[in-house]
Amino acid sequence: MSNLLDQLYDIEGIDPIHWWPLALGWWIIIVFLVVCLLGLVIYYYRKRALKRSWQYRILTQLSLMEQNLKEGEIQPTLIELSQLIRRIAIHRYSRLECAGLEGKSWLYWLKNQDPHQFDWETKGKCLLEAPYSPSYHGIPHEDIIDLIKAIRKWVK
């Protein structure tokens, strides 16, 4: 009898179970959800940062100018555009570089600094004339809208 018992072997233990036994498909889903969540966090952070930035305020102001233009306020819109483009230039470049410019030299400087090459020398003359004219109606609405679009591109 002892010979038969000597021939028996002990039961080997089962391999230990992994602490989180997920299949490959679950890992793919988890990674996808984490990436989506991270993307949403980045999207809302950038959206919030844009709202706080000076660019958002200027773009909002330009939209209000377009609405005022539709109501027939040409001269106040041009005066505000002239002030706004000057503030943008001082913000982007140094005050020494652009604050002292006036007249055609100001328009020439704008044309040289504009990455979209808007024709400031011809289409921007109204920015020089409107603030000093008693009632300025010498420019069509389309040209003012083109100025607003050029400023909007310059801000972005």
C-alpha cells in the first residue's frame, strides 16, 4: 500500500489571478474614454482662456460695430475702428514702433505689418478722414465691413 501512495503526486496550485483581469477590448475602451475626457478638458480650458483674452474682447467689439453699422452709424463706427486698430497695433508691437505714426505713414505701416496683405493705403483712408469730418458719409457699407473683416483677421 505504501508503494501506491508514493506514486501519488500533490495537486499543484492554480496560478495567482491578476489583480485586474481585463481583456484587450476593455483596455481599448478605457483608453478611448480617457483620451475623450482629456480632449474635452483641453477644449473647455482653451475656450475659457480665449474668453479671457484681449482677442475675444476685440472680436466681440467688432461684432457690435457691425451691428451699429447696420443701424446707420457710419462715422462713430469708423472712429471706433480707428482707435481699435491703433490699440491692437500698440498691443502687438511696441508703443515706440507704432504710436507716433499718423496719416499715410500709419496706413503704410499697417499694410507692411498685415500678414493678409489688406490694402490699407487705399481702403483705410476713411480711418484718417472720418474722425475729423463733421458728418462722414463718403464710404459704402461694404468697404467698412471689409475693414472690420481685415481687423478681425489681423487679431486672429
